[in-house]
Amino acid sequence: MPLNLTKIAFGAKSYADIEEWYANRPHFNVNTRYRPTRWEETIGGSLYWIHEHNIVARSTILGYEQQDNGRWWIAIEPKLVRVLPRPKRAHQGWRYLKGEPPRDLEDGEEVGDLIPGRLAGKLQRLGLI
């Protein structure tokens, strides 16, 4: 089973901004300083986007390419798949996603109003959700 990564959707003011990043692009790369140690295990896995302290979407990881400046490109499929939102704390760079990944939303499935990620995380730790 491939490993998955999480990354903050830095600069996105809304989910629509993330969708706009993907619009009409034949390929999509994410810039990162370091390639994951277990990078080979992540190919075929997904990069999950975190927005407003919730995991909200994913794209399949296709591979890695080193840049001339020593940084890395994470090549991801230019298809954004919405997932059932899950609270996730903010972090810098990418992180391995621990545990079971959130499930993809079905076509037309709505999630309704979301509890803000920070509040949802606290309620989850208390066993209330």
C-alpha cells in the first residue's frame, strides 16, 4: 500500500482557489525543499491538501524530479479529488499521512457546513465527534 503525504494549501483563501490551481493544466508540480526519505513508497499514493485545518482534497503522486537549485518537484496528477474533510493541524512542508486516509466524496455528495478544523480537532480528542 503506497504512502500518502499531506501539504498545506498555502495561499489558498478558499477551496475554489485550490481548484483554480488545477484548472486547464496538463501537468502539476509541487515545489518542496526535500524529497521524502521513503519517496519510492509514495509514488501511486496521494498528496492530501490541508485547507483551514481540514484535509479537503487529494491528487495522485506520479513521481519526483530534482530541480537545478537542489529543490524537488513532486509531480502530481492534475486531477483534484474532494475527500470527506478531516481535521488536521497545520505544519510546514509535507508530512506522511498516518492512519487511514479520508475517503473520496462521491459525485454530487455534499459535506454540508464544516466545523472549523481547530474546533473539530478538540471535539474529536474529547470523543464528542
